[in-house]
Amino acid sequence: MGFNTTVVIYNDSLNEIRDDKEFGKKLYDAIMRNWSSRKPECIDAGNCDAGYVIEQHHSSIDVFVKVGGNIGEIVDRKQVSNE
């Protein structure tokens, strides 16, 4: 049912995120850029300092993402078994 998005949020930016009335739009914009580019896209809370949108996938697929160094990368994708 639908698509999922993997996002890394920087905890150091939580105060800025809380106070940013435009954060929802910025997150939306980063997700839409990621959909087109298929590469990590920064989430702006001033200077790409809120986090990154890593990837998107359909809910029928398991995606394993390694997170570290303030970014993430896809390690593996597997079709979900219907058994």
C-alpha cells in the first residue's frame, strides 16, 4: 500500500525544525527532488542542515539502509514475500 521514504534527521537541528514554519514544505520539496534524482537530497533548515532524504520505495519492497556520517546509503532491496 503506497510508498515509503527514508529520511535522516539531524538531532542537532531539532530546535530549528521546531521553529521553522516552512519545514513541512521543505521536507516535501526534498522528497520530490529525491523522487526525480534518485540520490540523497538535503532538507534545508538554513543551509542543508536539517538532514537528508535518502530513498523512496514501494511498501512491497524491503530496503536496508546503512546510516552514518550524517547520511544514509542503500545496502540492499528485496521484494517482500507474499507467503
